[in-house]
Amino acid sequence: MAACTTLAACQKDRPKPQWDLDVLAPLIQTSLTIGDLVPDTMLATDGSGQVSILHTFELFSLSLDTVLTAPDTSFRYAYALPFPGPIQFQPGVTFDASDEVTRFDLDDLQLSKLIVRSGQVDVAITNMMNGHIIGDFALPGAQLEGEPFQVLMALPPGTPAAPSNTTSSRPLNGYVFDMRGPALNQVNSLATHLSYSNAPNGSTISITNMDSLLATVSYHGIVPEYALGYFGMRTIQVEPATTRLDLFENVSGTLDLDQVDATVKIRNGLGVDAKATIHHIRSLNTRTGTEVPLIASFTNNPVNIDRAADMGSTFSPSVKNIALDQGNSNIKQFLENLPDQIGYALDVTINPMGNISNGHDFLYHDSRVTAELEVNIPLRLSATGLSLRKVMEVDLPGTADAHAWQYGTMHLFAQNGFPFSAAIELAVVAPDGQSISVLAPGGTIPSATLGANGLVTEMADGRLDFRINSAQMNLLHLSGKVQVTAVFNTAEQPQHVQLLDSYRMDLKLTLDGNYVVNGDE
Amino acid sequence: MNKYGLPFLFLLLPFGVHAQEDSIAKARPPHTRHLALEVRGAYDSNVLYNDLVMGLYNGGWLSKEIRQRSMDAMGKNNRAGYEQAAKLTYTWGQRSIGRRIFRSRTSLSQQSYLGLHFATDAYALSFFGNKQFEDRSAQVGPSAFAQVSYQQVAFGLEEHSTGSYLEVGLVNGSRLNSGKIRRADLYTAPAAEYIEVDLNGSYARADTAAAQWSKGIGAAISLRWCHGLTLFKNDARITLGTEDLGFVAWANRSLSVAKDSLIRFEGLTADGLLDLDGLILDQHELQDSLGLGYTQGRFATLLPALFWGEIGLGRVRHAFDGRVKHAWVLMVAHRLLPGYRPHVSVKHEFHLNDALACTVGLAHGGFGDLRVLLGLEASVGQHLSFAAETMNATGFLPGFRGKALLFKAAWAW
């Protein structure tokens, strides 16, 4: 081969020599463990090596915007002489000053304090006076590090026919709004100050009742960081929705679990008492179209949830745990449905007992009401046609038109230490993931031998062959994707079998193929 | 006619023109300056047919028939190799180092060589794959190959009267690729469940990653010693010589590996059968898996030196560049390359006229077996000569092995 390489290396523009070889080559060796079937982060092992799946997934989550939304709001402030005039103002003279209260429409909410996480205020003033005016807009009740919010605007001269327009936008991030108004005895109210003066370096101006100033103040995109007040007694409807569940992703078939324990954890990060009425929680298997509703005490009766505790700059959520097992629910059937989605619908009533906090309901930006299902599934099971499927990207050299491997047979050698058989199917899949050509014949790796105690005593050997013809090889180079499907069965065992963390399947993949030297060129 | 018939026919040709020789052997006028250019290129093998070698060189599809034909010629002693060389030599002056018998000499050369000997199973694996060895071992060893390219500038002295010389040269190594397999038994388990190699061998190469022209520096001497004597009551001449007797010390980025162990390969280890995404098979990964990773560092290798000796018999001709040529020459040469066997040749030169001389002969050894030699030398006046020669005349015919050509041009004034 060295001589061939040398001679080929002499070439510059000539094509490279090609010839075919019948090659037998080991490709890959690996061990398949439970950790390859289920992510290690979900697995727990006890002292005897028995394996359980510990997994937590979210049933639903209600975020801040379901409780509090601050709509974009605009306020207009107009100034004009209340008499015909004319009247003259010297430079530097303030000719109008007004302190008002801006009241925000927040439906049932009665806020006494609001810290803004993000948002901005736009101030637009139209000047119809024939002189340079200084406009001063301030929010005495909104402070950032102790400094009140203030905007000074220089307004160019205008006329009623041709007014000047001046705008200014300022971020409100981090401002603390005292929503109690100037007398500290209101809610949803913000003290506002607006004044106009003749510019100190300008000239004397003369105005009549035809000349006016019009200010528009707009609050945009206010996102609360913190809100305090009474949030009202109201019911929030959570329309039927679904969340995705990846625990059984790509798994199909029939799974019979020996035992399942689960806990529903409802966390309340809001500073309000709540009552949840769960209309349904459903296990949805979209591949088979089957759904199993969860039947338990809390799905029939309202669940009262305590309020979170305000820790000053953060909160401590309240947690309500509801234990589920085969005695008080159908959680086993719920999971054996191999759901890939969880459907839910519920109502949440906040402050069901009214304003018992005396206006001290609160929320933080990260406050949520969430429900999680924490499952503990000991891997003692029986499986019938339990199928695990995965599409792999195969980085093959060459192209669909020119590639070195032409055809052949892949051999899969297996030493199976699991108490179930595994039927393996390989298929070339199209770029969109659809199986387009199955590599025959495939077959089944036999189950390991079990002892009287139901544990594996001896690994079983098996060999599967997968022929790949020229057309399939071309397809494989075109798509670069192979789908592996493993179908597990414990049908030979009369009872549930226990999986141990020591169980594994040793695999070797070899190739008996026709290879064209320089065929990738 | 068997495969040796054609060469013998060529050998008989000179007897037909033998009578012309006496009248044209005469002394040439002396010159003080000589410039000679020699270019030669040859490959040869005792088993690989030209259709295979040319197929490898020209590219394209190599049919199974072509590969099988060479396979059928394989035996216990399979050899192949090539040489490409160009050398410019200049000699000048009436005296050197204070002696009138010497003149100065310098030369500049570029040379590339490849030599290999290989086991039949190594060829079978390379050109047919290892499936034929399923559940049995292929004996890949003993095999060896060496490929080297270098340039040399040399200076020395040459004796006027005999042409004996001594040159000392500075060598630049530009390419090295060599390996020696003392033992390599490759066992392929059924369906390739594993492959096992009982390997004892080594491999070395110059740094191929760097683009620089010089990858090693060395030194070499070349010499020729000629002595006249009487043999069978006739004038004769014995000549002994060596070329490129020296070494190259390859730079510290050169790579080498030596292994004497049993290697078992069951495939690259993957984290999981369902997690092969991105698993890439490349040469370095495979080398590391087999424990055949390179070691980087300096090492030195001998140049493919040529040792030779010849005896000239019969009528003498003095070429105008000072060379003394006998009508019959028996030569034995050996080059330090794997697969190279001592090369024995017998040549006869005869003159067609004053300006043209023809050479015919037979040779055996080197990388090939029995070969026919043919040459033609033309003189243009008293100053110029041109020569073309092939050490393998039948190689240009279909169905033979090897090709060789040599061109010489000499100018004396």
C-alpha cells in the first residue's frame, strides 16, 4: 500500500487510482447501560443496586402577568389663559405650576407600592406660545435612589397655527412608585407636578387665551419588579393547555410498572392566599392517541394554598405536597400510558377570603404559582414491545455520488446482561426524519438468563446482521441519518423483573463491506 | 519464445557488426573543462506488471484482472522500486591541490528513490482486502520499504588519466518515508468481531506537516577508483566505486514509531450505541486506538548508497571527455534500498560509425529480474556527446515489468 500511496502522490492533475477491496473491519464497541436508556440525572440506586427513576416535571405554571398587568396609559395636561389677555411674562417667570394626582386603572388591584423592573415614560408638549418656554414635568412620588423623577424640556416658540412639538423619553427602570398619592392615603395614585416658565435667557412674551400648552404623558411597557397592595379577590381561569414531557420521549410499547410513588408539589410564590380548582390533569400519548386522566383527591376538590412570605428583597414560596400512590390515585396507569404531554385546566382564586392581609399582598417579578409532579419509579417492570427510537447523524466521508463504502453487511455482536430481549432495527431515514429504507434482516438479541431470585445470572450472546445495498448506501450518504429502534420485551418472564445498575449490554459493530480506495474523491 | 528468449536475441546483435570496431578506437584531444548532465528514471519489479504500476500512476479504475495478474506472479521474494535522478557534473583545470595529475570537480544532484520488498499477503490485503483472510492470518511480514528524496552539492578531485575521483557532498533531505515489518500476522476473526495483529516493526518519516524545503541535513562521499591491468593477455580495467555513501539527520519534528506487541482491535470505543452522533473515524484516532501513535524527534538514516565494481575488457576507446571505455564491461552494483538485489550486468559497446556507438547487454537483479540493455551514444565533433540508454528494453513492450531510461549530455572544451 505504501508503493501505491507513493505512486498516487506523484500525480498532480491526473485522477487518483481506484480499486475495490472486500474489507472486514471492526467499527465500534460500546456498552449499553441503564444510564444510556434513562439519563443518569434521573436515576437513583439503592444499596442493593436496584434502580429507580426519580424525575420531576412541571404540570403547570402561572406567571406574574396572570395576576398583574400594567397597561400602557396616557394622561393629557392642558394650560391656557382663562381670560382673553394679552398678558406679558418677563424672562425667568414661572407662569403656571400644577400638582396633580395621576390615577392608574388597574381593575381590582389596589397597589400602594410598585417597583419598576423595566418601562419608560414619554413626555410630549405642544407649544402654541410665541416664546421659548421651559417645561418641568416631575413625579414626586417616583424615586430612584432617593432622587425624584424629573424632566426639564426646552420648548421652542410656536403659534396656534404652527405649534412646536417637543418630546422626551426616559426609562423608569428601578424607580420606586409610591402609589398612595401625595397624601399617602390612596391606592393606584401617583403625585404629578407640571410647570411652565419663560426661559431665563429669552425675551418677554405676550400671550392671549388663544395661546396654549398641551402636555401628554405616556407610560409604556411597565414591568413590575415588586408590587404591594391588595390584589383583589378574583378567579383566574387557566384554559386547557399542555406541557411537553420528555421522560418517555421516543418510547412506545407496553410498560407494566410494579410500583409508582409520586408527589404533586404546588408552590405559591405570590403573596396572596389562593385556592386552586383543578378541572383535569391528563396523561397524553400523542403517538397512540390515548389519554389517561389523573384521578386523585385533589382533582375533585379545591386545594387551598398558603401565601408566600415576603423576605424583604425576595420571597419564600409556600409549598403544598400531595402524595400519590396506587392506593389513592391512578398514577401508575397515568405513567404507564407513556405520556409525552401533560394536559391541564384549572381555576385559581386569589384572596378567597378577601383582604385579610390588610393591603399587604405582594409579588415579585419571579413569583409564580407552579405545580410539579415528582415521580419515583422503581425499575421493576415488565415490558412488552417497549420501543426506544433515536435518529443519529452519521458523519460519513464522501458524497452521495462518490463514496468509498459501496455495500456490505453490518454485524452487531451483543452480550446482553439485561433481563429482556431487544429487537433491533436499523433504517436509513430521509432528511425530514421519515424512515425510507430498512436494513434487513436485523433480529432479536436474546434476554439474559435469570436465576430463581429474578436477577440475571448469565449474559446472553447474540449476533444480528444488517445488509446495506448500493442504493441504501447512496441514500445513507444523501441523508446522513440512521434510525435505531430497539424493542424490549420481558415476555419470557412471568413477573416483573428488577433492573440493577450493574446490568449492561456489550455491543460491537463490525462491517463486511466493499470499499473503493480513493472512492471518496 | 519464453520470457528469456527475447533478451538473448538482443545480446546476439553486436556480433553482426563486430568487425567495424578496430578502426574507430582512437585517442581524443585533451580538454580542460568538462560539463556533463545525466538524467535517469526507472522503476522495476520482479512481480508487478506495468499495467498495474501505470494504472496506479495514471489513475482511474484498476480492474480485478490487472490486480490479479500481478498477484499470480507473487512468490516469496516480491520486490519493487524506482529511482529518479538528475546530476550535473563539472570538472576543470590542469592541476589541483598543486598536483598536475588532478583536476577539480563539482556536482549538483537531485535524487529520489523508493525500494520495497513485501509479502504476498501484504499485496493481497492492499489490493483485495482482508475478507479472504476471514478466520485466518495474513502474513504481512517480513516487508520493508524506504522512500527518500534528497539534493546534494559536492566538491572533489579527479585524476586526469583514469577518471578516478573523490567527492565530498553536503546533502539536503527533503523526504523520508520508511518502514520495516519484521513480523505482522494479521488475524481477522469471523465477521470481524475483532482483528489481531502480532506486530514487530517500525516506521519513520520526515515532517510532512511543514512546507519547508529542507527537512534534514547530512553528508556523503562518492568515489571512483580505476586501475588498468592485464587479464587473459589483454588490457583490462577494474573500477570500484560508491555513490552517496553518507547519511541524513532528519529534523526534530520527524516522526517515528516502533512496536513489538500483540494488538487487538475491536472497534473504536463509543460512549453509547445511541450516542454515535459526531463520532468520526480518522487516521490519528485509529492510530491512537491501536497504540501506534508517533514519537516526534530527531533521528538519522543512511542514504541509499550505491556500491559498484566493473571490469572492462577488450578494445579501448578514449572518449573526448577523458573516459576510457572498453568494448566489454561486466558490472556488479548494489544500492542500499529494501528489495534491491545485487545488480549484475554485462554490456558490449560497438560502433556504427565515427559518431555513433551502440551498447547492448543483459542484466539481472536490482528490483527486477533478467533485463535487456540497449544504448546509443552520439558524438558531435570533438566537444559534444549525447547518449540515451535503457536498462530494460523490454519494459516498453506490453505485458512486461519495469521501465528505465537514461539520458546523458556531455560538453568538453
